[in-house]
Amino acid sequence: MASLKEVRNRIVSVNSTTQITKAMKMVSAAKLRRAQDAIVQMRPYANKLNELISTVSANTEVGATSPYTKVRTVENVLIIVVTSDRGLCGAFNSNVVKAALALIQEKYAPQAAKGKVEIMPLGKKGGETLQKRGFKVNTEYMDIFQRLNFATARQAAEQVMEAFTNGKYDVVEIIFNEFKNAATQIIRAEQVLPLVEKKDNTSKAGAIDYIFEPSEEEIVLELMPKAIKMQIFKAVLDSNASEHGARMTAMDKATDNANELLRTLKIEYNRSRQAAITNEILEIVGGAEALKAQ
């Protein structure tokens, strides 16, 4: 059984940890509200824009000839991996990294074997992990969450779009955590480029005879880059909200575990103290009996 001093030190340590996890939970809860509002307000617009551009690009001549819809033989691949800058958020980051590795293994194994798979991390954790695994990593926007706004996401998207049109990449995919609620995040892998028509129940909308104003070419050429930028910005906002939800949940569980450990340590402390008192009483009684025997 541990000494009283050792148990006391552990109780003090666990108490300090509990205060830290409680504080981190409260901070994440406050940030989650703002992040959740941002993605909830932006998601309908982004989804409708993607649906519209998918339908229009598949049913117009301009959409079919756009450089963003050009399908090439896949030789060079770019995977955008959206994680966080910090840990202490459960399996939030590791799940995204695992999904990225699984995607590479399932779809782009030949390209990876030739060293033609590049990673563009948005968030430090994913970039650091994949860099250690030997992947080529573009770190320019790895600190995007330190300057989280549409302007930064737009710059990252424009860089990706320019590289795709110049033939540097033949396909671009993005992997991120989609925010569902504070306790649930869903891993999503979406193709960013080339733009392809979404196969879903809304495909009947392709039969709509659109009237373009000012012109078909101007509308489509304006919508396509905007849709790509919004897709990347939406993934970043989704990941930001998911991170705070995951950290809040992780810190809540950590606090519960610390409280349970604290309860166990207090029981152990009381037992150790009782044992020490009992030993002292036995020693006193033994000494008294020895004196009587003399």
C-alpha cells in the first residue's frame, strides 16, 4: 500500500488536472457555439451552389469545356487533409489521417508508389503526421486556423485551381470532419477537382431548361471557381466546429475519469491512514504489555 505522502501528492495532482480539463471544456463550449453558428448558416448556401454548379456544368457546353471539369489520366494527386493545430480532442485528428491513408491505399496506391501523391494540410496535426510518414507535404496553408476567414481559404483554393489547370495535379480530393453535433463528427472525403456531376436523387433537376442572364458562359465561368472556393471553406468551417465539439467531449470524459480516480485515491488515503493509526495503537499496546511483563 502506498504511503500517505504519495497518495496525498497524487490527490493534489489529479485535482489540478481536473481544474484544467474543466477549464478546457468551458473554453471549447464557448468556441463551439460561434463555430456551429458559422457552419450552420453557411452550409445551405454551399450545398445549393454545389448542386447548381454540378447540374449546370453537366448540361451546358460551357460547363463541359471548362478547365475545371477536364478529366485526365490520373498521374499526380493532391489530397487536402483538414485537421486541427492542437491535440487533446480525442480521435479527431487520427481519424482524418487514417481516412487519408485508406484513400491513398484504395484509390491511389500506384501513384503513391511513384511518389506522385502530395498532401496539402489545413491544420498542423495532419501535416506533421503525414510528413513523418514520408509524404510530400505543401505546408503553405498549414496554419490556416490561425487566420480563419474566407480570404485565406480563397487563396488556398486559387492555388489549387491554378495547379490543376496547369496540369500539376490530375485530381484533387479533400478529407475533413463534417460537424453533426457536439458529440458526433463524420469523416467526409470529397472530390474537389475535376468537377463532376453528383449522382443523387436530385439528378432530375438536370432536365430544367435554364435561362441564363447575362449569358451562359459568364454565369458558368463565374460559378465554377466560386463553388470550388466555397467547398474548401465549408470543409474548414466544418472541421473547426467539429474540433471544438470533439475537444469539449474529450475534456468532459477526462473530467469524469479524473473525478473517479480522485474518489479511488481518497478511499486509498483513508485506508492507509487507518492502517497507520492501527499500527501505532498496536505498537503502544505491545509496549505497555512488555512493561507489565517486567
